[in-house]
Amino acid sequence: MAKSKTNVQAVKKMMEFSAVGPMKQAFIMTALEEYSKQVLADTCKWPENSMISQEVWKTAAQETLDELKVHFGR
């Protein structure tokens, strides 16, 4: 399998091609939602010297949930 050039290309490929057809899209969308919820529910404090700040990670999770709600009309 050829390596994708960007993250966007990799996700696009995952969403478009699968042995299980569109069920893979449902899996990916559910995974995005569930992981975002898990990140927001995490109460552990990250180390100060973390490569990515906890605030940024939680903001990304909230944005993802907000976008999924709009997409699914919730």
C-alpha cells in the first residue's frame, strides 16, 4: 500500500476505500466522537513540559464534537 502524502489524504483514503464499504465511515466518525468525549472527560493534569498542551488538545476535541453535531444535525 502506497504511503499517503498528508494526513488529509490518509483520512480521505480511509473514508473512500474499505472491504466493509461505508461501515468504515461509520467506524471513523464514531471513533472521532468517542475519543473527543474521552479527551474532554479526562481529569488528569498533563505535565507542564508536554509537547502538546492539554488546553489545545481539549479545544481540538471540543471543536471536533461541535463539528460532528452540526454534521449529524444533533
